[in-house]
Amino acid sequence: MLQTPKPSKPRYQVNRRTLLKLFFAASVVVRPGVLAAGSLGIRHSAEVIEHLFERYFFDPAWIATDDAQALFRDLADFVETEPDPEEFSSGFVQRFERIGVSQVGLSVQSRSAAQLGRHFDTVEIGDGAVGLDWHGTVASLSIRTLMGVDTGPRITAAFEEITSNGATGLIIDLRDNPGGSFSMRHVVGHCIPEPTDAGMLLGRAWYAENAHVPDPTHIETLMPWHGTSLVSLWRHLSEHPVTRVQFLPMRPIYEGPIAVLISRHTASAAEIVAEILRTARAGILVGEQSAGAMLVQRPFDVGDLFTLSLPVADYISHGSGRIEGSGLVPDICAVAEETHSAAVSSLVGSQTMRGETVIGRCQSAETGLGTKAVP
């Protein structure tokens, strides 16, 4: 008889804001003199920001739109009010949020873009990134971030416990996960038996010449990129118009049924994980519509005053098409307090059927920029 596993350590409650603080933990001290910069420095910074958009933003056609031109005129007017650096960065972000462009940010600089890249490639998150609970023989794996060089090994350790204890079902909780980087390979890799293509990344060089996505037969001719460094990925994207996204299996492999919990805070790489588990493993998505914030961002120096986060590539999945601006619609809609129980029910063979039972009401994510139409 299968023995019911004992609960492991309780899940750590780490919200999105706390995780972002962890990512930038070593970046919170502003260099002396920065906050004393005058309006001339900010005026020049605004010009540099517009130049960076024109050179690196993944969709050059967007720069020419009325929305883009109006936004930059508004920023120029804002500069004339002589805001301090903190006010300017806050106002900048608010303006992009209003038009629905994800993965755009501006902050007062405390370290260079190169230093940030090295930080992202080496940062450790700690125990709070991953937690594992049990509900009878159903395992519940909570993943709060996909950032951190230690997060992937923690996910692997969790799957070792899941498989060794003979879990009859697996819940992967991504409700508060804002994304991250390559730890997503561990989540997917432990659930697939063979190499699995997920989608493609399209950079500025592609969209500068094309208004459509590549044909699948073209993607199949490309070598997948399997690096583990964000800095290397940014370099690769600058040199290749199209990048093939593929996941490789990792041992141990969990072969049982899967439910993935998502919410309006599930974003970026976490959306890739949820989408490919639904497509490749028939995973059931439970909860709210996801954020629809699926662009690859890269930091840029704006002189020595600001750091600009800029989307440099779009993601198109094979299963759902373009996720940016749309998000993932769950198979079972559930309000927050009912999400977990709905997932458990779907895994233990209750009458809850995919796409038929609605618990509560789905909350639509507030997303925007939809510059590319994907069939």
C-alpha cells in the first residue's frame, strides 16, 4: 500500500514585491550626488532614453505609432516641470503602465547595466523560492520565483521527493511568480520525457523586416539555445533574429497528472512554464488569467543617472501564440481562496472537468501592448 508522505517544510510566503527586493538587494544604495542632479541632466537622460528605444526596442514599428510619439512628447513636457530623479523615474513607469507596455522600467542608477547582468546571473534567492507540501498523495510545489542560481537545484530536490514518494498528482503553484530566468528549465524538464519545443523569441532584427511570425518549418531548422546566462542570452538575441526555445528532460521525471495554479501576478517566464505544461503535458491551469507580461527585458545605462529596462525580444508560444498583452486563460477559473481545492479536486478524479466547472469568476489581467497579430 502506498504510504502517505509526511509534509515537508511549510511553504514560505514570499510575495512579488519581496522577491524584487531580493533581486536588487545589492542595488539599493544610490551613489552620492545622483539625487542632486539638476533638470539639465534629466533632460539629457530623456533624450538618451528615446534613442535607446529607437535602437533596441523589440518592435521598431511601435516607435512610429501615435501612442509612442504622444508618450515621448508627454515625457518631454514632464521634464520641463523639473522633477527630481526619483519623480522622473516614477512618472516614466506610470506612463508606460497606462498604455500597457510590459517589462519597461526606469530606476535611479546604483550599479551599471553590466553589473546588474552579473548580479542576475549569480544571485541566490534562498529557501523562500521553493516550498513543498502534501495533501494526501498529491504533492503541492510552490515556486515563488524562477530567478536565482540556487532555485533550480531546489526544484530538482523537490522533484526527487515527489517521485520517490510516489505522488499520484502534482500541483505547481505559480500564482505569485513574477518570472525570472533559467530555473524554469528545471520545472518543465522534470515533467517531460523527451526534448520539447515551446516557442520562439523574436528580436528587433526580425520585426524590422517582417510583420508576421516565422513559419514552424523555419524554426525547426534552428539550433535551440540552451545557455544558462542572461548576459549570454541578451548577446544571442542581439545577433539572431529568431531564437528557438526548447526544454530538455531532467531526471527524475514525474509522469503523473499536473495542475498549475496561476493568477494575475503570474508573469514572464512563469507564463512560459504554465503554457508548455498545458501544451506538452496536458496540465490543467487553475485560477485567474495570467499577467500577459511576456517580453524579454534587458537593462541599459542612461548615463550614470538612470537604468532603463527595455523589452528586446517578443515570445511566441507554439501552443497559445503571443502571450504578451493577452495572458493565459485558465481551464478552471477559481477565486483565490478556492484555487488550491479546485486543483486538488481536478487531480483526484472528482466531477470537476476542464473548461466546464467555474468556481468564482476569472479576473482578467490588465494587459495592453498588442502590436503583433499572431494567428
